[in-house]
Amino acid sequence: MSYNKKKLKDCCYVITDGDHLPPPKAQNGIPFITISNINELNQISFDDIMYVPDEYYNALSENKKAKRGDVLYSVVGSFGKPVYISEDKKFVFQRHIAILKPNPEIDSKFLYYIMLNPSFYNMVEKLAIGCSQKTVTLDTLRNIEIKLPPLEKQIDIISVLSKIDNKISINNKINDNLPYQSLMVA
């Protein structure tokens, strides 16, 4: 099988980060996501979040608004956490999170799985700069090379990995619903 080596900037029509201005806070409105809202399953938790006014969200560039099929990636501090956006839901994210909007030649779920791969994380970790708070710059992220199989093969790979993810999700739900008493040791 032939894989093409491509830089992420050649696979995505946008790679940018969240707004750099401090967001105005609101009692309700549009959820504001930080890295701490990315859970261990690489999903966004909308529990314990801040809000920004609708006007703030509406004034953002479309490139900074996550849509279904985009991939978020934490780039500062707790870097290396990808999130696949599976539904259209309005939210704003901090500048420590990058957004990747893939071109048609790469399936966005495939991009997510590449970024979830430990070898991708290890490569990014070597490229991160800083001491106390490691950072993956947008230029670094844009220039990372990945092996890109044909779209049909990407879909085959996604099919297998998605089945595994679904089983993990089901097992986690079962574990969450186990009665507390069964976990106690006599």
C-alpha cells in the first residue's frame, strides 16, 4: 500500500488556535472550553464550565468556531490531547487549544486517530518548547509530517478503531453503573 507523507498544513485548510483576547465572562450563553474540559476519553466535558456572551461567539472568525468533523488539539501545558468534534454545538475554546479543519483528502476521524496515536504524541513531545509549561507552536504543528493512506484505507482503519472505541465506551458505562457495594473488599 502506498502512503503519502504530508505535512498537517497540507492536510488541513485551517490550523489555528482559540481567541487570544481574554474572554468576557457571562452567567450563561456560549460554553467556554479549556484544556481541563478535555476528559480522559478525549471528549469535551461540558460540566464545570464558564460561559461567554453570544455576541462574543458571533464576533469570532468562522475559522475559530468548531464544527462537526473538526479536530481540537491541546498545545500548551497538558499538550497532546486530541478531540474529534462529532456534533455541531456552539462553544468557544481557549488559545491553548488548536483547531484543525481537514481537507477532503483526509477523513477527520482518521486525523483524530493519528493524533491520538502514542507515536504522534512522542514526536510532538520532542518538538515542544519551554520548560515549566511545554508548548507546541502552531508552526510546529503545521509542519508535522504524517503518513496518509488513500481515503478508502483511512475509512477501513476508522471502522476498526471506532468499533474498539465503542466497546470501551460501553464498558465504561457498565463500570459507572456498577453498584458501589460490589466494589468494596471484605
